[in-house]
Amino acid sequence: MPLLGKGVEYALHCLTFLVHAPGESVSVSDIAEFQGVSPTYLAKIFGRLKRSGIVTSSRGLRGGFALARSPEQITFWDVAVAVEGKPALFRCDDIRENCILYQSADCKPEWLVGEMCAIHRTMMAAERQLEMFLRTQNLAWLAQTLSKKVPPLEVERGIEWFRNASSRRR
């Protein structure tokens, strides 16, 4: 089971469209159609992104979503936490307290009481590393990286598709 699911992937891909549409509102139904994903599922994701302050929304015929901050200020970590909550690599059940040697409260050694074990410390360090790395990647970096892969003509065709989709709704 992945630590971060498809919702984070969908959000990151879809937010790149908003990077290319600064100041414009883009409808979730248009993004979902363009990406070939469920509009209902995507609407839930965008609701979470809005509650987290990553996007803003507007109602009406020209309504939709826009980035609430600059692409440089929105990190992969922000998106992951908004969509799925703070990821946890590990849940410590502290099974060492169940060890046959320590069944009686009288025999628990001092080093066991209140101290995080090496396994828990290691997993917490890994979580911190993941968070630090995801905080270094932002939407501006993603849009720039993707633009190196997608020919400019295709980017223009995509922008034009969204303009036409918006016109069809009016």
C-alpha cells in the first residue's frame, strides 16, 4: 500500500494546469475531463486543497479554482498533507513492553520506561527526511520540469483546450 496515494498524484498533475492559468479560474469538471479522471473524486481533492489554502474558488459560470499562492510557495508536502493528511511511515505499538521478561511492572528497566526505542527513532527520522525532501519540491519546479518534457505546441494546445472548454460553459 503506497504511503501517498493517487489523490496526491491527481492533485499535483491538476495543479500544474493552474500554474499555467495565473489569475484565471479553472473548473474541476474541465480539469477532470482533460485528465480523464473522475470529476467527483477530483472535486473532493480540490475541496481539501481549498480548505488548506492552496487554491481559492469562485462560483458562477466562469467559476472554478485558482492557486491561492504563487507556485514557488506551494510544496509537494503542502499538497500531500492537504490531500491525505500528514503521512506516517510507522505506528509504534511499543511491543517491547509485552516482552515476557517485563510482564511485571516491577521488573521494567529504567531504559524501557518513557524512552523511544531505536526502531521508533529510526522511523521518525525517515519521516522527517521525507517531509524535508517534499518541502524542497514545489509547483514552480514541477511545471518547469514538465515543460521540458512536453513540446511547447502541446502546451499551447492544452491551454487552448481549456479556453474552449470555458467558452462552451458560457
